[in-house]
Amino acid sequence: MTQEEFDGPDLVVVGAGGGLVAALRAAQLGLSVLVVEANSRFRRGNNTAMSTAMIPGAGSRWQTEAGIVDSPEQFLADIMAKTHDEADPQLARALAGVSARLVEWMADDLKLPMSLVTDFPYPGHSRLRCHTVPGRIGTALLTSMHAQVEESPLIDLYLPARLVDVIVTDGAVSAVVVETADGREEIPTRAVLMATNGFGGNSALVAEHLPQIADAIYYGSEESQGDALRIGTTLGAATGFLDAYQGHAALAMPSATLAGWATVMHGGFLVNKAGLRFGDETMGYSEYARESLLHADGQAWIILDLRIHDACEPFQDFRDTVSSGGLRWAESIEELATTTGIDAAGLQQTLESTRSFGRGETQDDFGRTLWEAPLAGRLGAIAVRPALFHTQGGLRVNGDAQVLTESGEAIPGLYASGGAAMGISGHGAGGYLAGNGLLPALGLALLAAEHAAGSRTV
């Protein structure tokens, strides 16, 4: 197709969550962009909006200012250690390498007020490297990006419209087919980024690939139906890590708000109905969702004190949990047990043992060593249930976010990011590091836009 015959956008971005990074970066590089989004409520209803806006950045200027020595190589080592060397090293290296540039670009070019989280560590990260925005909530991130998309003369937003097919001509992407209330429409384009998330909203696919978490609540976009898998595999794309996912053991009920794992990292712990702990909570909130299903019948409580409450207030999600009545306070163990239905004797025993761990007097049989301080004074409890947040497997991609065939060749013009692409969490839930959901979503989007701009033919 000649330049004169071509009348479509240079890049179609499918998904208005993390994919907006690709739209903004591509427009910055001079490409025309069409963003296609199936959910008209995407500003709050997609996985980027529902995140805590944590983005790892290894070697960022905020780390330097804080005296933290970090590097992409150290981040890569952490990823490989957490995944027991299961993560794809090429993709992990590419994302670790772009991580600091990503958060600095978001601050400098998107004018987002990024800062480094230094008040507590996340499991598996050997350095403090998670960056976020005020409120530590994804809606703030997405709202700002969407406002800039609307201001760009090179970006158009098309919604509600669902991608139903990608057309490849002579081995390269030539068009997309989208479906709206008015029917189907074919739109010519040279490149498409599938940023449609994974398949967490498709119960049949979850049961097939993730049976161990299938009984958990799904807390993610209803549009995560596996569209990228369906379209990509039809085009000959390879898939990887379809058994990987990010779970979370701290979905507060009945409000379905995120209590957050900062409650644990500041010294809180989880108990079941018997008032007993059932593992090392600091292993990570993703894998602990499965522990809650196995050992707490899917119903647990986070036990905390006023010190932990105050330390978690920077998180808007935590504030929402409190304001919704999800945190119950009590002056005694007996009162807390009566309020929650937890066994009082078991809870008393657990409280005494954790105080001993926190004072360094005894060691935890589960192996937990991180106890910021023993709980003291008035105690609170948050009822939490385990949840599936998003899937971590998808189409195989290289370090430029290009979708790959079974033989490892890139499909020209076809890109994937976030849950539509394979992640860097290895298999299952245990390899997930905080922020390694948003990093493939935003980082691969950035890399896809830059590759598409460099590959453009005029």
C-alpha cells in the first residue's frame, strides 16, 4: 500500500488503560493514533485504574536522591530469584532496562507527580524501587493520562468499540476490525498494540489455565475476556505462561476495596476463623491469596493497630476501606472476637506469639522475619477475601513488545502489552513482584510505540 492510498491511523491501540502510554508516546514521536476501547466506563473499570499505581524503576533519579543504589541488573536478578529463573530473561531484561526511563518520562513528559515509596519494602524487591502518584491509586494515574490524550491532536478515542480481528496482508498488519452498536468496521493501519489485558474475566479460561485460583473473587476489568489470545493465536502467535497470575489476599469485604499489603509489611498479620495465622504473610500478597483459599476457607482477617492504620493512610484504597466501615476497632480481644466471629482464644494466642516475634524474643515457625513492631493498644480487624486481579500469561513478545510466532519470528506491525502479553512473573502466583503488572502494561506500551515509530515507512 502506498502512502497516498493509506488513510488510516499509523497505530491502533486497543485498550485505554496502560495502552494510553503507547498512544501518548507514539503521538509524541509524530504518529497518528486511534485508541479503541470496549468499556465506556474504562476510567474506573480497567485494571490500570484498579491498581495501586506502583511502577518499579531501577536506577531512577528518585532513588539516587534517596541514596539507594540500584540498577536494571539488580532488578533483573530480583525477578529471576523470585521466579526461580522461570521468567523469560530477554523480556525481563528489557523491562528492567526501561523501568527507570519509564517513570522519569512519565514525570517529565506527562507531568505526573511521581515519587519513590520509601515507607516500607515490598516482598521480593531487594531495593526500594516502586514509584507512584499521590493517593497511590490507579485512577489518578489514568485520569491524568486520559486528559492528555484528549488534548492531543494526533490521538482519537473510539468507544465503546471492541476489537474483533486483526488483518494481516503479505505477512504484515494492514487493518483492524472493530465492532460497535452500529456493526463492524474495518480500519486500515500499519500497526496495532493489543493492550486488552488478559483473560481474568473469562471464567472458562481461568478454570482451564488457573484452576488453583478459580474459586477466588475476580477483581478486574470485565472486558478481560482473552481477546488478544483469540486473535493472536489465530494469526499464528505463540503463547507463554498461561498459568501465571497476580492474586491478592487483601480484598476487603463487603466493600470490595483493597485493604492493601502495607498493612502486613508494617507489622500486621492475617488470621482465619480460628484466630490462627496460616503462613508467612511477607512471602507476597499474590501467592498468599492461594494460602487464604487453602487454609482460611477464603475468609481471613487482617489484624492491625493504630500505628499501622496511620502508616497506611497514604493509600487511597486503604482510606476507602476505612471510610466504608471495613475496619472494626475493639478495646479487647474478646470484643474484637465478638465483633468479627473470630475465635477469641486462638486470636489471643496468635497476638501473644506475634508480639514475641516482633520483640525478637522467639522465631516464627512459618519463617516470617519482618516484623516492624509488635501490635499495641487498641486492635482493629479487616475482613478480607482472596482475589484474582489479573492473569500474567499471554502472547509471546520480544523486548520491543512485538508478538512472536512459534518459531520466534516477529509478526510485523503486531504488538502486545500488559496482560495481553506474557509477563515476567514465571509460572503460578509466586513469582509476582509488586509493580510487575503495571510495568509490562506501561513499559511494553512505551517500547511498542517507539518500535512502531522507528519501523514506520513513508
